[in-house]
Amino acid sequence: MLKINNLHASIEEKSILKGLNLEVKAGEVHAIMGPNGAGKSTMANVIAGKEEYEVTDGVIELNGEDISELAPEERAHNGVFLSFQYPVEIPGVSVTNFIKTAINETRKAKGLEDMPAKDMLKMIREKSELLEIDRKFLSRSLNEGFSGGEKKRNEIFQMAMLEPKLAILDETDSGLDIDALRIVANGVNKLKSKDNAVVVITHYQRLLDYIVPDFVHVLHDGKIVKTGDASLALELEAKGYDWIKKELV
Amino acid sequence: MSKYTEDDLELELKTKEYEYGFYTDIESETFAKGLNEDVVRAISKKKNEPEWMTEWRLEAFRVWEKMTEPDWANVKYPKPNFQEIAYYSAPKKKPKLNSLDEVDPDLLETFKKLGISIDEQKKLANVAVDIVMDSVSVATTFKKTLGEKGIIFMPISEAIQEHPELVKKYLGTVVPTTDNFYAALNSAVFSDGSFCYIPKGVKCPMELSTYFRINEGGTGQFERTLVVADKGSYVSYLEGCTAPQRDENQLHAAVVELIAMDDAEIKYSTVQNWFPGDENGKGGVFNFVTKRGLCETNAKISWTQVETGSAVTWKYPSCILKGNNSVGEFYSIAVTNHYQQADTGTKMIHLGKNTKSTIISKGISAGKSQNSYRGLVQINSRAENARNFSQCDSLLMGNACGAHTFPYIEVKNKSAQIEHEATTSKIGEDQLFYCNQRGIDTEKAIALIVNGFSKEVLNKLPMEFAVEAQKLLEISLEGSVG
């Protein structure tokens, strides 16, 4: 599914990713952990194609195709989804209108007709139930005045609607209380299939109690420095990151 | 709004040139350039006007001659040479039409390009259309249906002939000939426009609609519109403008007067899309408009405008809230791109008790344009318990444009309640990236964000107009980012 090889990226001449390697296969869940400033969010943004970042070396392959030169919307059309750490507000644009536009733009890129309104409504109903979203919420302006939990749930709702191949969840757990965390995690678990993959970026082990990863990677100073199974996350929770840094020396 | 699909939008966006920049070759009769009393008399004569009308025009001309062009607005442009303008241009073939078959085929073709299918509108939109093409109306539909209700809706030149008592009674009562430089000019030389009268207690059963166009190179167009809603009546009036592409500047100085008598309501909606000049600021229409409405007791006037065109816009649709409990509303979207300049807003003059006004202004600036809101809220000493709410929001794109707000508030009665809110925001890279990440390209993302920003005003427009307005917003901002 996703194959990242020797990825180097910088922002404003400052080098952040320094030779990152990662392979994610369909049906897998990967967790990326690491201390502040390790480059976790940069990795997510670079995969999604944010233009502020300059890729100086390396390859990002999605299903065998190098996507590192594609515009962000083209990557999205190819099935990349990023759940934002800080979702932006778009006043006056309802959640429904936004997701409708996103779906139809993606369909258009694939040469498909707009999704019929009836199907759209049916899908909205199903997915909002899945994520325990009150449908009144869907007519509100995108992220405007949303609580932290609502913003994140809205991200996962969009993911459910867009059915991406590769979903990257950038600190989706931050700002969530325990109930919201459970709902969001349940949603992600229900959306998981053998055909898609999930990369979970998190500081804390807490989320991984609900979304159980097949692999846990430690990102440090722009590189993945350690990989293990779910138990690695528990170990990190108990011992912090310092022991890994020491191992590296 | 569901009729308009993304595919339509994409087609629109592909059109790089000004969409309606075409020119119809209809034989027309144009006066020589220049303005003096003889020209004013000639216009009046051409239109077979009665003596009182000729005198009215001449009086306006004499006032205008002594006036100087105002320069207080936040716009810069080369002052027009008023002796270099031809003041009358009428399509030569002016038939009395009973059906569309009799309309000049070239003209019908033009309407097709504009997306105005009269037939379709008859069937689908339930809109009676009085089309002003280069100063003289050439087609009027639905007259019969309206006639049954006693509603008069016709070119003002015809109204002068057929209903002189009404025109004489109301013309110039809200915007006097002496009001300002452009209003005086318009009063002297206005070519045509629309007249509308709704009798007592009648709710006009359909939206009344006029499409204005400037068609003859070098001729200014000076429309005059007069809408009179008698006691307890209701009318919704739509005005839309498109103009062909031109190299030289075209002057447009219209006057619109609305009179809402006791318990009457007038909704006046405008989508304005005059040629804005090209991306280097060359050409474009100068739009100096005086629009004002008078509200008697319990009456209500709503102005809704979507301004996307013109090189220079100078326009302040206003309400005089004369009667007790009368209500004035102003909802506006003004878009400027490239080198466009807009100085637009409203005046709410509270004279009566318990009068209420609402102002919602949305300014969108892109390119190197300058967009100013200028508004006056005036509460006079006898206006007990007057209330006003004003909200002025500006949205900026890029770093080279400007948004300005000039709110004037004059309160002479202590019981007044005035609220003013203003915001300025910018379309952020983060917003665009967020949309991009969801598969929405930047052009479409801007359209989405702008429509969201403008929603409160778009919602005030009648359905068919809202669709058109939405398209216009998108076209106008095409290519404004990256």
C-alpha cells in the first residue's frame, strides 16, 4: 500500500525528515510514536502533499505509484486521507455541503458522475449512525464553534464518507475525553478492512488500547529508530523515550 | 440551488475571458456625442414626451451644469469627459411585440448567450421580464397576467405616455434631481428604465425582473427605475446586469427610486456584472448609481445586491424610514478582483418611531483591487426607539488588495440602539490545504469558502438569482490565488 523510502523533507531550509523508511501493507494498522519535534506531523503532512514542505530526497509510493510529485488533491483522489490534528474552520459551509463537494470532486477526478442525492443521504445517515453523530451537527458550519471532540469526530466522519485506502490519523486522540475517544476509536475499527490501512500518530498509548496496532514505530529526529508490536507502545508508556535515545548513541 | 452542478462550474471556470464579452450587431441609432440643452430636448422629443417631462429634464440639466463631480469616494479613475459621450442610443427596429417570434433574431441570440431564455423563464421561473436593451425596451412579457391584478410593469418611457399622472406624482420624489451630480445627469438624459406600480393590497404573484445591458460602444446608459408599492402591497423586483467587453470606459449612472406606502413591502435584488476591465485594469464600466427607497408607516424595503462587475463602483442603496415602525434592510456582497475599485454601502435614515434597520455587508477583495464599505446610520431626534444592526465582514485574498470600512453613525435620540460588528479575514493556506486534502482543488476550494462567507446574503436572493449570483462570484474570483 504505502512505501516510503529514504524520505528527506525540510521546511524553510530546516531539515525535519532525515531518511525515513516505512512500509504499510493493506489491512495493517501502524502506530507512529515519538517525542515532540521528532517529525510525526511533518511526516503526515508530507505524505498528504502540503506544499510548504520540500521533499529533498526519497520516494513515497502508494500502490506502486510514486505520488511525491502529485498535488494534494490528486493524492486525496488516489485514496490518501489525513485526519488533521487541528482541523480548520470554514464559516458558512455546512459539514454536509463540504463532504458532498469532497466526494463529488473525487468522483469527478475518476471520471464518475456526481453521487445521486439519494445515495449521498443514505450514506450520510449510515456513517453518522456509525459514529454516533447527531445529524443536526451536519448542518453546522464546518468546525466553526466545534468542541475538540466534535472536530475529531467530524474528521473520522469524513474519513468514513470518503472511504480512503490509506488513512493517517494525526493525534486524533488529543483533545478527546474518554467517551469521545472510545467513539472515535470504534469508528476507526469499524472502517478498517483488509483493503485499507491506517497509520495512527500519537503521543500516548491510550488510543492504542482501542485501536490495536500491528506495528509500533518510534520516530526520532526524522527517522524511524525502532519498530515493534503493540507491546512496544506499553513499554514506551512505562519508560518514556529516553532509553531509546540512549540505545541510539 | 441544486440545479447548478460542479460540472457547470468547471465549464465556467475554464472560460478565461470575460464571459459575456460579446457584442451584438443590431442596427442602432445614436446621437452625436456631447451634452447641452438641445440634446436634452432632442432625447425628450425622440421619446414623444409631454411638455412637463421635457421641462423636468431641462431643470435637471441646468442643475447638473452647475455641479461638480464628487470625489470623496475611495476610488481613483480618470474623470469622464461628459462631452465625449453619446446620450442616446436605441435599437432602430423598435416594434410593438406580441410574441417572441417578432423579436430581432440577433437579440434573441444575445439573450441565449446570456442564458436568458425568455420562453424558459416563462415556463420555469414564473418571471415576467422587461428587457432593457441599449436604453429602449424591446420585449415585455407577462403583461397580461400582471394587468389582471392591476399591476403596471412597463418601460418608464411607456409609463410616461400611458400613466403620466403616476409618473409625474412620484418621479424624483425620493431622489430629487438636485440630489447629486450623477442623479442630476440621469434625470436630464435618462433613456429608459422600468416603471412598476402595485395597487393597494395586491401581492405581486411573481418576481419582476429586468435585465439591463450596455451594448453600443461609447454610449453611456442612464436607466431610471421607479417602483411604487401602494398601501399593503408586496413586490419582489430583480435587476441583473451584464455588459459586453469594451476597451474604453463606459459610464453607467442609474437612478432607482422605491416608494413603499403604509404596510407595503418591496424587495429589490440586484446582481451586477458589468464588465470589470481586464486583468491589467484596462477598460471596464464606471458604475455611479443612486438607489433610494422611502418607507411609510409599517412599510419595509430590502435591498439585496451582489456586485461583481464594474471597474469603478459608487453605489449606496438607501432607505428613508419615514413612517413609524418601518423597516430597512441592506444585504450586500461586493467582489473586487484585479484592478477593480468599489465604494459601496448604504444609508439608513431613521425618521419615524420604532424604526428598524439591518445592514449585512460582505466585501471580498482579490488581486490588486480596493473594496470599501461606506455606510451611514442616522437616527433623527424624533425617531424614538430606533434600532440598527450593522455587520461588515471583509475577506481578503493575497497581499495586494485592500478592504476598507467607513461606518458613519449619527444619533440624535438617546433611545436608539445601535450595534456595529466588523471582521476581516483572509483565505488561509491552511484552509486551502484542508480542502485540497479532501480532494477539492484550490479553485473549487475558494469558491466554497467564498460562498460560505457570502451565505447570509445569498440566502436573501430569490432562488434563480442565487444560482446566478453564486456562479458570478466564482467566475469573478477565477485565477485570484496562485
